[in-house]
Amino acid sequence: LGGWSSSVTTAMARGGLTVLLVLAAGTVVSTQTCSHTFPSGYSFDLTGLRRPPGERDWYADDRNGNMYYFNICADANNVPEACVSLRKSISAPAYEVSKEGDCFWLGQMRGMEWELIDETEPAAGVELYYFDGEQCPGGVARDVRIQMFCDPEAGVGKPLDYYVLEEDCHYSITWPSKFGCPVGTGGFVAGMSGWSFVSWFCFLVFMYLGAGCGLNVYRNGSTFGPEAMPHAEFWSEFFVLVREGMVFSKSKLEELLGRRKSSYERVDGVEYEWG
């Protein structure tokens, strides 16, 4: 007995260690991803757009010929030469380089937020909001919104295809992309397709009936048949209630339709509504 207890303790210790390692690995992976789930349940994953070290940053321009360099969920890989020459070698996720050679950093990673482009229509897309950037002459800190509009047909998309907008030191980068589309709408059931839900539901029903019938037959001595079904009395009463509810609903619907029809009267070929 002592040896068996020792084996169980060892197995539990190994199991606990395995769980801790899995959780640790999950934590590491989560820090390397660029995804977010909103309270509404909509999830977005921009990991595929983050430029790893050594790759060129994303870039775009505005109508005035100013250039913008930025990364997704990370600081830009390269500080623009204009910033270096102006002694502004500050790590930042986004920069503006004017056509006159000026350079400004537009936000900080510690000042990054996820927001929906349209709160009333979450599927429209998502935006990354970088703020606490270099101050403008009036003392206002620069900020930039990278707006990822949902467009499944755009593929990755190119921010260079759209002009960057700027107003009072607030910048907006437009980027239609498949990455702007939600990858999930929250919850295990809500995130499944219709056929996946049906498959899982049928599987769970099969497991419930199979395990329940087997338990009643082999353990409780029930004969194989309807009486072996698990919770037979409950389901019998449940289906009776469902049937009565359907009859009641049907009668109410007929009553409602009858009342609506009776509220109209045809006079001289014209329908009039009364009351």
C-alpha cells in the first residue's frame, strides 16, 4: 500500500509540473501574439501583421508628401534616419517624417489600446491606438490610430493605398485587410460554425444516452428499452410540457391572427382599419 501511495504521489507531482509547464508556455506564447477579445466577445488577431526584427516596417504617406513608418503591436524595427540626425533616437511604434526632414514619434507601446472602429457594428473592424507621442507646439501629445477595416477580399492589404489623415496632431492610418475581420465572436459555442455545433450537440447527446442507458442496464438492472433511458421520468414530463406549450402557443397565435383580421373591414371594396 505504501508503494502504491508513493506512486500516486509521484504521478500527481508529475501531473502538476506538466500543468505548470503548459501554463508557462501559454504565457510565453500569449506575450508573442497580437490579439484581443472585447467584452462583447469579438476577437481580433493581428499577429500576422507584426514585423519581426530585421524586416522593413510598414509605411504610408499623406497628401502633403509626409511619410509614416510603423509596426503592429511592437516598436518599429528601425528609427528613421531623420530622427537619428535630429537626436530623436527614441523607440516608438510609429513615426512621421515630413518632406522638410522633420521627424516625430507618434506614440508609445506602453500607451497602446485596442478599440472597435464602430461600437455598434463590431464586425466593421478594429483599431490600434498609440498615444503619448511627441508633443506638438501647443503641448498636445501626438497620437495615431491604425484602423484595420474588415475586408476579406483585400488579403493582407497595403496601408500605402490610402492617405494618412492628420488633424490637430491626431493621426489616422486606414488599412482595409482580412486581418481587420473578427476571428471569433466569443465563447466556445458562439465561435463555432453551424455544422460544428450540430456535430458537437449530437456527440454529447449520444454520450449522454449511451452512458446513461449502460449504467441503468448493468448497474441498476433495468431492461434495455425506453425505461433504461437516463432520467426517464424527467424527459417524459418535459416532452408533455413541450407539447402543451406548443398547443398553447398555437391557440394564442390563431387568436392573435383572428383579432388582426377582424380589425379590418372591407367597405365598397376598400379595407378600413377600426380601433
